[in-house]
Amino acid sequence: MSVSITLTFPDGSSRSYESGVTGLEVATSISEGLARVAVAIGVDGETRDLARSIDGDATIQIYTLRDNEGWATYWHSSAHLMAEALQELYPGVKFGIGPAIDKGFYYDVDLGDRQLTADDLEAIEKKMMELAKRNVTFERREVPKEEAIAYFKEKGDEYKLELLKDLEDGTITFYTQGEFTDLCRGPHVPSSKSIKYAKLLNIAGAYWRGDQERKQLTRLYGITFPKKGELDDFLEKLELAKQRDHRKLGKELELFHFSQKVGSGLPLWLPKGTMLRETMMSFLKEEQLRRGYQPVITPHIGRLELFKTSGHYPYYSDSQFPPMMDDEEEGYLLKPMNCPHHTQIYDAKPHSYRDLPVRLAEFGTVYRYEQSGELSGLTRVRGFTQDDAHIFCRPDQIKKEFKDVIDLTLLVFSSLGFEEFKAQVSLRDASNKEKYVGDDAQWDAAERSIREAAVEMGLETIEVEGEAAFYGPKLDFMVKDALGREWQLGTIQVDYNLPQRFDLWYTGSDDQKHRPVMIHRAPFGSLERFIGVLIEHCGGNFPTWLAPVQVQVLPVGQTFNAYAEKVVAHLQSAGFRAEADLRHEKVGYKIRAAEMQKTPYMLIVGQQEMDGNSVSVRRHGEGDQGSETLEAFLALLGAEVSTAFNREKAS
């Protein structure tokens, strides 16, 4: 006798099916067209193969390549296809892990002493496409642990054997396509035939399990698509991204430098980069003063006990530098966060309910021991500065303060040209609450405040479980850059827990002690990461108010150097950042050099300009703008800079 189950769809509608129905059969029941493009199915939030049966009532969603889950499934299957190609081309190859990533996939492999070349990549791509055309299925099989161990012992793959140590019977699955079998949770696309166009993008080194004491494996990155036009479009954007790479532009524009003598992941800011950074900091500091923030400064280290109390140690112990031990005290830690220090500033004196909110702001440098394979220019470093602030407020003030921080964050984005973003409410993983501190009532209140503030500010939000901080939920801003890539920039968190852990209080109107609530906020987030993203977003063409050098004065000959220096002095006295190119070169050469440096304005000066106390104006990327008196140009420049901050738009 068949058993009927009820499946509920994202729009709230539901249908009855026989128990054991597969995802593909559900898709087919809706339409043949959907069945043709479906790649996976979500069952109560778990992404599964379309071929797996559904045995009970569930909430489901059919995933196609319009969904992130669909692409993740497609690229994970592509990683397995690449692994099969490697197995055929290089017998004896051993495999680490091969996940899907944001754009594409990678696989960590042990090829022995063999070093791959660009010619090898072409051969692997060709083999992948040859294998894909066989139209084989990705078959899932649950395997007892003993059988899995025996399989990989016979194969001689110590990496898979190590992964098996962490798994238990009932949780181990194999996937097979063609001649390749892998230890894998899945899911996978129904058939290899949907993988039609492949490009291997990069070869890198990666220590096994991120441990520098272990063997370094070869990491192969790739991308696949079902249509050639999609691959061509991706490669075109990839080339644009290479041209805008902040590491490349950072060197060309003389913004920052990395020295192995200083250490990996520790950027050195050059004069122009420092000016860029200081200008951004000054902009935010000025805005914070307008909004009632008080600047503070805290040390780069703190007693280990401080971070044990806050919970950052051991919650973040895997990504922290080791404690520095002391004979008399337990030890010190390079601070991974600024918030514990700020709690002690709040606690330095008693507070009344009338004093709140207390808004403490600091550009505080923190330190995280990122694995060397994860370091990437400014976007992933070991020492970085956060535009950190912590607002200590009464519960009835949370929403108003949270809304003001949203407004400030939107001002930052609009002033720096980030127009597209989405707001993400990051929540606890409901199935793993032991990862978090605090009781359910506090978490519920914090989540409610975030949702209500976002609605009242007109923000459309998405909600994601498992992305909350260990001490509270947050609102994260996912910003899209000029190349369509998403970056997490800016975050706001509501925290009932740190005030409790540090026993912070204020005296209420009833003369009783009450616990304040903390709001953690950082519109930039990491200043290093934000600047790295900004460089790529604008291609190094910074808005005039932010450019390290706003004006270059270019004399047409040595005779006019003195006038050029006079113009520079006039600009500098008016508060603008200006330089003169006094080299004994032709003016065309100087113009090209200034264009390469992406200087917003170039002022050409010769006899006519000197006689008329004027300048010939050129705009970067736009060419000749005509002649202006020096005073008129100063007025034009001042107007452009002063209107850069669209406070009304943010509000």
C-alpha cells in the first residue's frame, strides 16, 4: 500500500505524492521544461540529487542554474569530472578535496614530483570534455566505513583515508561517474552531458588541510558552463578583473607594498596609499563626530583573560596568533577584536540612563593568523584596521541607534560609488545553538530589532542561518562591484551577551542597575579589504575627493617651473592635494604619466597661462577642458569635492 506525502513549494502551495518520489519526478510533474533544466532539489533546506527519493512530508525547492545552489551542484560535479580526467591522464594521482566555490571549483591533488604547465591544462580540459560527452550519471551509494577504508587503502590514497577518520557509519557516501569514484556528500547533477564548456584557470599550491607542516598539494582551479557564450562572457569579465586587480594597481599607483622581511599578510602603506587611507578615515571620523561618537584608542594587545571573558578565546583560537606568555600573569594576546577593550572603557566610570547611548569609535588594528594559502593582497591579510564602534544603549534605544548606523553605512556606500547592494540578516544556526552564547529570549529580541530597523529604513533583506557572530545576530551588507562580484562590506550587530559577560551596567530611572545592550558596527569593515575592493570597483579611478593626488601641474618647459610651483602652492593652501611634474620631459610625456597615475585633473601651464594667471585644464580620461583662471578652477574643484557626500540620499 502506497503512502501519501505532502510536499510544500516556496510559494506556499503544496501537492501530494507517493512516498519515495524523486526530485526529478517532482520537477516533471510541474513541467517537462522544468525537468530539463533542473539540476538539484532542496528538501527542508538540504540540497540533494534529483535522483534521491523523498520519503516524508517536506518543504522543497527545485534548483536550476538560476540559483546559487544549482551552480554549486553543477560546479561540484565539474570538479569530479576534472578529477576523473586527471586520473586517466596521470595514473596514481591522489586526491584531497574538490569543492565548488563562488565562481567555479577546485581540486587539491598530489601528483608526486610532476609540475603542471599551461600545455597540461589544455590536455586536461580536452579530456574533461571527452569524458562529459559519454553522458554518464553521477551515482550515489551509501558505504559502510570498513568498506570505504578498504577501498582507499587498496587505491593508496592517504588523503581520503584521513578524511574518513572524522566520519561515522551512516554518514559515508561514494559518488561514481564513469571510472572515477570519490568520497563525497554530494549533491551532483543528473548527468555529465550538461557540462559542455570548461576552462582551467589557475594552478596554485595548498597545504593539506591548511597545515603548513603538511605536504603542499597542487590546487587546480576551473570553471564550466553549459553554453559557450556564458564561458566567453565569464572570461571577458575575468580579463577585466585582471586589469583591475588591486594588487596590480596598488603597485602601479604606488599605494601599498608587501615585504617578506616584514611578513606575509602585513601590508606596508606607501605615501599615496596612506593619503588615500587617511582621507577615508577623516571622512568617517568627521561624520561620526557629527553623529555623537566619541573617539577612543586602545592597545594592540590585551591580557588573555580579557579575551577568555569575552569568548573570543577560544571561539576564534584557530585564527589567532598564539598567546604571549608572561612569568607573572597568564599571558597576552594580539587582539583579534576591539570590542573587549571598548567594554573596559565603558566600565571605567558609572553611567546613568541619561548618559546613554555611549558611542565609542576607534580605527583599531587587529590581528588574525590567516593561513598562508588564504592570503590575498589587501582582501585577506593578517593585520588590518577596522572602523570599529560600539554603542552602549538602553533596550528602548536599540532600534533608533541601529537605524542611524544603517544611514551612516548607506552614506559611505553612496559617497564611494557603491550603488548596488543587498542587506542580509545573519542568524544563528538553529540546529547548532551550542556554537553561540546567550539565551533564546535575548537572541529573539536582537533579531526582532534588526528586522524592524531594516523595514523602517526601507531595506529589502534576505535571511541566512549560520552567519551570526557567536554573541549576536547581525545585518551584513553584500555589495556588488562594477564587475558584478559580491563582497561583504559593512556590518552591524546587536549584542546582549558581552555586557553580561563583563558585568556592564547603568543606573536606571528606578535607581536600580540595568544591563546595557551593545551595537557593534563597522561601515568599512576592514579598511584594507574595503580599499582593495574599492580599487577594483573603480579601476583605480578614485573620486576626486579621495584621490591621493587630485591635481598634477605640468609645465610645458623648464621656463615655467616656477609658475607651476606657484600654482601648486596655491592649490595646497586651499586644502587640495597637488604636485608639479618638473622633469625635463616633453609635456605629452608628462600627460601620459599623469593619465597612467589616474590623477583626476592635469593643469598645463606655459607662457599664456603664466601671463594670465590661468591654467589649461585636462580631465583624466576626458581630455582638454579648456582654459580657466586659477581662481575659477579652485572654485570648480571645491564645488566638486564638497558635493561628493550625498547625505540627503543616505538619509
